[in-house]
Amino acid sequence: MGTLHGGILCDIADAAMGIAYASNLDDDESFTTLELKINFLKPIWTARLLATGRVVKQGRTIGLVECDVTDEKGSLVARATSTCMTLRGDQAQGR
């Protein structure tokens, strides 16, 4: 159809949110995504995109992160949110 597939926007938003969440974890902790939601706000044909992830709330086990995907003009292309779960001990091994 000529526009960027929404899965690509979802992938870069997921990566940005994961990096944001992981930046607050201890060395022996890991995490997994429990839920991911994205709103596509405009079509993209050609653009340089920026995905900015930020932690909204990080509790002991569950956290909420969000991401804005913008184009080179700063226009909002998509907004995503994700619920993450911190893994510790055996759950975090090998992840």
C-alpha cells in the first residue's frame, strides 16, 4: 500500500520501552512484556523516525512504560504503552 507497516512502528516502540524499563533494573534482574498497545496516528511513506521510551511507573514487580514515535518534524506518528514484569532469581536466569 506504500506506507510503513504498523509492525515496524510497534517494533521500534517496543525496543525503546524495553530499554527504558531495563535501565532501572539491577544487574541480576530481567523483565518480560505482559501487554503492549499502540495507537497509529498518521501514515508514514518516507521519514526519519524517533522512538522515545519512558517509564511511567516502576513498582517492585510490575511497571508501565510508554513511547512516542515522532517524525523528523516532531509530529506524533504513534503512541505505545506496555506493561512489564520484573524477573528475579531463577526467572531471570538466561534472559
